[in-house]
Amino acid sequence: MNIHTEPLQIKLEPNDSQQLANLCGPFDAHLRQIEKRLGITINNRGNAFHLIGERNIVRSAGALLKKLYQEVNRGTHLTADLIHLHLQDSGVEALLSDETDANDFLITTRKKTIKPRGKNQVGYVQAVRSHDINFGVGPAGTGKTYLAVACAVEALDQELVRRILLVRPAVEAGEKLGFLPGDLSQKIDPYLRPLYDALYEMIGFERVEKLIEKNIIEVAPLAYMRGRTLNESFIILDESQNTTTEQMKMFLTRVGFGSTVVVTGDITQVDLPHRTTSGLRHVLDVLPDVEGISFTHFSSRDVVRHPLVQRIVEAYEKFEAGGGKSK
């Protein structure tokens, strides 16, 4: 046992065998899930729990068990998915920091309040609120776009900006717009649907439609940004790994006074033609030391979707780190 390791004893009340079984899971599966994620050991006899591990982590794990037991007391049936989400709420990295960090960066919109999950999401929200240009880079399911839209809606509600622009390059999964049925609007809408869905959730369908009619919210393909200067706007470029270097430069130079820009993307999912350099990959080499620009790098640990999504992302990362060779 090293200097940073200590045991922790906690008792959970009431001492109810059914509720404790719900907390621990079948064959203590929930406890094993927490142990594996946090690198600690959890033993229990009845409602007495003995935790062993790094001091700060076991203290936060004790707090997590108490919180989960409160959920059980309220009638919640715990599942592996719920345990996963509660772990994400504190996150492995965030367990070593102040547990109230996420509460300090709540995003408030008219229909709901969004709480960042884990250290990287908290840092991302903090960066977006304090920098003019921000990059959120990482795998699917880490909340990059959702949190960016939430920050944009909050800024609009607080009258920090006059309009929101949601932008995507019209290159997805190897498809070309020319091969899709319908007029330009019908071709573009499917690519922008995730952005619409986030807006509907935070503002409501009717208000979103009214704001789009008034041009206060604009959802558009990247090509529409050329030649414009965007002042007092909150601008989100989503799926930016599918921009070319020229498009990325064009987009970043559209930024005007009083504007905030968030660029999101996943450099492992580039759908550009072969030998075309991704604008996102390029910008990570060009701008990392430019003052006033923030970079938040998410990993598979930050995935807040189904636990299988996290394991899939980790499997791909491991495969690609090994040179793309299967064993």
C-alpha cells in the first residue's frame, strides 16, 4: 500500500437486502463495473462497504455509491447503462478534481438545463465561454456538438449574440449531394438533422421554426459561408473533419466582432476523397499555439452513449494504434 492509498468504510442506510441487491447488481456486477472503471477494490457485507484504492478516488467512489443508493431508495432500478452514465457524471479524470466542477458550468436553456459530464466536458464548456474560437475533437458520443448547440442557445437567450449559425460540410459517409433525390434544401436537410434535433430539444419545435424564419437561427452548408463576415454570432462548424484545408481557412476567416466559433469533428471518420487532406487534421498542426483559440480533445472515456459505443471506439483506437492489423 503506497502513501496515496487508503481504505474507506461507509454504511448505507436503510439496511434493506432488496435495495442493496439492486445497488450491487446480479453477482455484484455493478460493483465490479465501478471497480474496473476506477481501479479500486470494493468489498461489502450487508450495508457495510469497504473501499480500497487511491485516496481521492475512493472518497469520490464512496460518494458515488451513496448517490446510487439514494436513486435506489427512490425506486430506480439500476442497470449497467445507468451505472455507466453516473460514472461519466464524475468521470475517471474528474474524480481527482472538485466534484462540484460540473455544477459550476451548468448550461441553462428555456426548456432544460444541461450538465457537463466529466472533466473534458467541463473544460470544453469553460473554454467555449472564454474563447472566441474553440475546437472540440474526439469520437462520436462525447457531447461535442450537443454542448456547443447548448452554449449557443444559452448565449442567444442571454443576448450575448444576435444569431446562431449551424454549419456542416455537405460530404458524409462517401455520398455526394448530386446523387440524392430532391431540391437543394431536401438534399441538405438530412446532413443537418442532428443540429435540428438538438435545437428542438432545447428550444422547442415552434420557436425554432420561428427563429429560422426570422433568420436568427441559420442552418446551412459550409459553401454558403464564402464571402460573408459574421458579427455578433455564435457559429458552429460540425463534422469539420470533412472540410478541406481551403474550406477550413475560409470558414475561420469569416469570424467577425462579438462572435464565438466552435468547430467539432472526429479525425478518425474522414469521408473526403482519397489523398485529400482534412482541414481539421491540418488545423491541429497550424493553430495549436495561437492565443485566443482553445482545443479540447475528447477520448473514448468521454463517450456518454450506450456503453457498447465506448467499447467500440476503444476497439477501433487499439486496432489503429497497432497499424490496422488484426490478431
